[in-house]
Amino acid sequence: MAGTALPRRLNWQLGRVVELVGETDRTKSIVLNVPDWQGHRAGQHVDVRLTAEDGYQAQRSYSIASAPEDPHLVLTVERLDDGEVSPYLTDVLTRGDELELRGPIGGYFVWEASLGGPLLLIAGGSGVAPFRAMLRHWSATHSSVPTRLLYSSRSLDDLIYGAELLDGYYDGVDVRIALTRQWPDDWQGHRGRIDGELLHQVAWDPGDRPLVYICGPTGFVEAAAQALVGDGHDPRRVRTERFGPTGT
Amino acid sequence: MAPISRGFFGRRQRVEDPSRVPPGQYVTGDFPVLSAGPTPHTPLDEWSFTIGGRVDEQVSWTWEEFLALPSESPTVDIHCVTKWTKLDTTWRGVSVDRLLSAVTTEAAYLTAWSDGGYTTNLALEDVTDGKAWVAYEFGGEPLESEHGGPARLLVPHLYFWKSAKWVRGLTLTPDDAPGFWETYGYHNHGDPWLEQRYQGD
């Protein structure tokens, strides 16, 4: 992106909703056909713009949850009860509607096969969205990069992409789920919040120089990043993205 | 004219003075945190602030020396490229004019650099004449590390990624060289009133 080419403006373009997938009670994936889409890298995001009849507009950013290799662009949106844009996207938007967006945006919180690994993805809640793009890219390129996803969710019901993640769609990816509030009696995964001890187990040895991506609410991201740096991981190998409602 | 989003009415904010909100922004009472990597925690006795690069003589201040410089207490509106705007934020810090008065330079640009490796580029004219500070208090309290403490650049008339967190120095340069986000697709200048979010805007 930092080449010598003249910057090309990211124009607003229209995508048509081809499918809406209910991921959880609060979260939907919007599958879009964007005829003029020029491709993206896994981890990038788009700006979405809504326009009311009187011309009033609102814009927000959403991570792209589909791989560059996927046929459609997918955005996964969590409904924020006091939000302005997300309730529209989860509750009002229907198949066949058009959605205005521009992107792709951001060039740092991206992973592509050439960046190597080992690759550690740490997600809190809806922060898992950009990692779906990375995992699907990993699969599509038949990557041999050792990859782990550590995903913290309140309960199984709140798990986004639960079917994909639990049913072995990403064959070869080590998926670890931490349930923080509620878990089945026979739950084999981690119970409770992601803590330093769990990170120490999952994050490889600092000498292996894993490339770490953390995405979630601010407190989650801060805690995970500090634990890893405190454990000896190179801060410059730890990339972070904050997600969800503003706050703190 | 953008197409109408069927069934979208919007939750219009009652902002006292809408002329203070740049296009595409919404007002928040929160102070969201955004950064590309872990929060650095440099001990204050190892902290210094340096003006170097194309200057007659490089100058540095320790933390104590920096706090002893004459300070200002600006109240400003800040605008993040991720769409939030926060009005009437109160800061305390040293004006960049004051810091630059310690050196002689013919440079026209600078790169602000931070603990953790972050950089951002600015034209000198965008940080002089009372337009920028190195701030160490927010809302009357020491600036929290999540928000860039112990000290961050404050350039409120540009998108907030230009207000480098954890700033440790300014390197003056004759030519403009893109910083961190500027090489990752964000606009080189970042004027929120012109909605200069991304390259080409």
C-alpha cells in the first residue's frame, strides 16, 4: 500500500445482501455481493454508510469476516442495544437490500500466508470476526503455518461461528474456546476468563516468535497483550485491534 | 446523492452546536481506546523527550525537566478516524511552539515517534501557532497509559491518530515521510473537516 502509485480514492460502492446468517441472538453475518469489489486482505475492515430519506447519514466500521478467496464479502455485526447503525444492520436489513460501503481499510491488522507464524489469534466476543477471514484464508491457501485460535465467549450460545469452529471446518487449526460465564457440565474447554496461565500454555515459547493478533473489547485486549509481553513475547509481534462498543 | 437505506431513520443526536461535529462523525461521551499494539510502560526515570533531526543542536528533557516547562491547559474537541468525536476535552501540557523554540531549524516537516515504535508525520505548520501540545494530563488527572500516558501529542485539528500516544520525541525533516498509519492506507494529512480519512480522500 505504501508504494509509489498515486493514492486511489476508496469510493463508496453498493453491495446487495444475498443472505443473512444468525450467528447468535445478538449477532448476524451479512453476506454481500459487491460487484465492484477489488479484493482485500484478511483482517481488513470496511466503512458502512446508512442514509435516511432526509439525507441524514451515519457511518461505522466493521471487520471483514470473509477470506479474500471467498465469493462474497461477509460482515459480522453484533447488535449494540444503544447503537445507531448495528441495530439497523441486525434487525432491519433484509435479503435483497443494498448496503453502501467502502474499503478495504487498514493494512496492519492483517495476516496473509507470507507473514508466516506460528500464528496465534486471540479473540474476545465479536472480536473473532477478522479471525474468521484469516482462518478461511489459511484454509484456502492450504497453509502449513502452525495456527491457534483462543476465543473467549460468555457461553456456547454466544459463540460466533460456533458450528465452523467446533465441527472441525478448520482442520489443522488448534481451536481453544474459553467460556467465561456459562458452560455445559461436560465442557472440556477452558472455564473462566483468559488469564496469564492459559496464555502461557497456548502462546508457544517466546523463542518461537509467534505472530500474535488480539481483537476484542479494550480491557480484554489490554490484559492479554500485557500478559504476553510480561511473559517475554516481543511487543512488536503483538498486533491489536479494539472492538465492540466504545467505552472505558 | 447516496442511495436511501430502506427503513433507516437514524438516531439523531441532540448536539448543542452541530457545527462542531465534522462530517461522518458522531459525538461520544466515552474516550475509546485504539492502538496497534501493546501499551508500553516506560518508567518515568527512563523517560525523556527529544527534539532532533534537522536542528542546530538536539535537545532533550527528562520527565522532571519537562514538567517544569511552562504549561498550557487547552480545552479542545477531538476527532477519531473511527468516527467518534469528543467535545470539550481538557488537557494540560507543553505547547509544541514552546518545545520548538529550543532549537533552530529550517525543516518543514516532522515525525513524531513513540515508545512501542509508533510514528506519525506532520507538517510543521500543522503543529505551530498554538495548534499542538505534548500533553501529560487529561481531565485534571495524569494521562493514563491506555490513553497515551505519560505523555502524548495533542493535535486536535487533525484526526486523532496524528496525536501520537506515548510520544518520546519529534524528528524534524526537510521532506515529508509517511508515518505508521500513513503507510497503511490512511490519509497523509488527516483533516477531519475535509474528511481526509484514507489515501485519496
